[in-house]
Amino acid sequence: MNGLYAGLMSGTSLDGVDGVLVDLSAPFRLLAHVHRPFPAALRDELLSLNRPGGLDELHRSALAANGVATAYAGVVQALLAEAKLDASAVSAVGAHGQTVRHQPDGRGYTVQLLNAAQLAEDCGIDVVADLRSRDVAAGGQGAPLVPAFHAAIFARPGVDSAVLNLGGIANLSLLSSDGAVRGFDTGPGNALLDHWALQHLGRAYDEAGAWAAQGRVHDGLLQALCAEPYFSAQPPKSTGRDLFEPGWLNTRLARFPGLAPVDVQATLLELTVRTVKDALLTCAPGTATLRVCGGGARNTLMMQRLTQALPGVDVRDTGAEGVAPEHVEALAFAWLAKAFVERRPANLPAVTGAAGPRLLGALYPA
């Protein structure tokens, strides 16, 4: 096997598919990156399937999984074209799938929609998928899986550092100076912000946080949002749209009638900042550097507020380490595919709470 792998990620923000083609031999060299938004109808269906109670969910989920596979295959083909390579040059594709349910507690389950067999058929490359469920079967959260990759790429000896992924849900990787690695989901990242922007601006997101910057944080609403028990729960923990969805927000908004939508947006952004700050200062108060990746790293106001909220911490996006914020998660899933091919356990029980190290993924041969 050579060192070429593809990684495909579509996260809880549902903004589309990020794909990378990478040489992971030493430690990595990016050959190509492609981002493709989901077709509008597929995105709407995936959002709908995040909410329980819909009609004919099994049939619709199967068709959506086919749609995700088709979108993923298009990204793989674009990566190969950009790198001017044939499919035979790539050892495997690490493919996350689209999470529509995440209920891991008590040896529960996590569901990522993807017809991996169709993806292998369409792209002609071995596919490593279903990367979370073995950790869940071993009593873990199945998330976050990226801290092991963050440690491999971003950890610096003698420095307490952290990596914050600001996708639909935010997660922290805590990289201790002694080599210990911890991590967990802190709560909402962009999911509620994007929902509110779509509802009131008709746009998929609030670019650079410009709309939120026009509003004022409402202290009462912020306190009501921060009272969510998830935030004070001890790691290991993970979450998703199962909890932080529009109904969760609306229930709390009902206590504060008449709030201006722009003030709600400002308060939602502050919720993300506050919960990240509290998690970092509680679990890793000696952190010297925080590197931010994911779509939220491009939110200018978010980055400004994180910097203000964490005086003494060097807050920058992962570009400061030579890795563009939009590349990090797809790179992580290429890295996880390589770990599977080499039969190396890739979960971190200290992060997920699993009973021990486990080989992650299932193989769909080309």
C-alpha cells in the first residue's frame, strides 16, 4: 500500500462535502482539496431526517444515503482530476457519512447515512466507512474521533495546547505538554447560528458574523441557554442535533418574547464562545495556544470574541500551523482510513470512554 489516501467529511453544519487527497507518508502532503455543497433537495432531506417522527423514514434514509454516496463520489472524481491521478493510485477513501442521529449513551447507537458500497462501486477505490460504531459498541461515545489526529499533527512537546473544531457542533481537543490527549464536544458551534440566519436572512450562514455584530447579547437569554445540563456534564461526552436543534432554542426563546432577531443571533454566537471558554478554563486552564478549524474559523466576530474571552491564550486558526481550517476534518478521516488499513486502533478511550483501543471502520473493497 502506498501513502495516498482520500478523506471525505460532511459535518453537522450540512454545508456540503469537504474532500482531500493526501500523501500521509511523512506526516502528510496535501495533493488536492475540493468542497462541493450538497444539492438543495438532499440538504433539506438530511435536515428533515435529523428530526424524529417523519413519515417513511427508513425508505427516505436509504435514498438519502444513496444521495450522499453520489455527492461523495463526485468529490473523489474531482480530487483525482485536480491531482491528475488515477483511482488505482489511492490506497483507500475514509468516508464519514452524514450524521442524522447520535445517541451513544448506555451502549446506544450513532447513525451516519452513506451507502459505502455504492461509493466503492462509483469511485473504484476501497472505502473505509462506519468509523464511529465500534467505539460505541465498546461503551464509548463514538465522538469526537479527531483528537488523535489533532495530537499527531498539532501537539508540541512542552506546550499545553488545544484545537477547537467549529462545525455545526463544536469540539475541543486538549493536547497536554506531557503527551496526554483529551477531548469532547462543547456544544453548539454553527448549527443554531446557521438555522437562525436562514430563518431571518434567507442565507445559509451569517458571513463573518456581520449580522451578529449588529446585535446586542441578551443576558437573560444567554443565561437560559447556558443552563442546559449538557454544558456542566463531565467528559467523556458528545452531542449533536438530537439535542441542539431549533425546538431546543424555541423553548428557551419563549421566555423572552419580543427579542429582536439580530439580538438572538448575537446571543447565539456568545453561547458558542461562552461554552468553549468555560470548557477550556475548567478542563485545561494552562492552555497556551488554541487553534481553530472548521467553518467557524472564518467567522471574524467569533474569532474576535474567542480572543477577547481567553486573554493570555494565543488564539488563531490552524493556518498558523500550515493547515487550512477547511482541510482539517477531511484530513482526519483520511488519517483514520490509513489507521484501519494498517490495522491500528485509532480511538482514544480517554476521550470517548470506550473500554479500550479499537480498530475503527468497516471495509468496502473496490
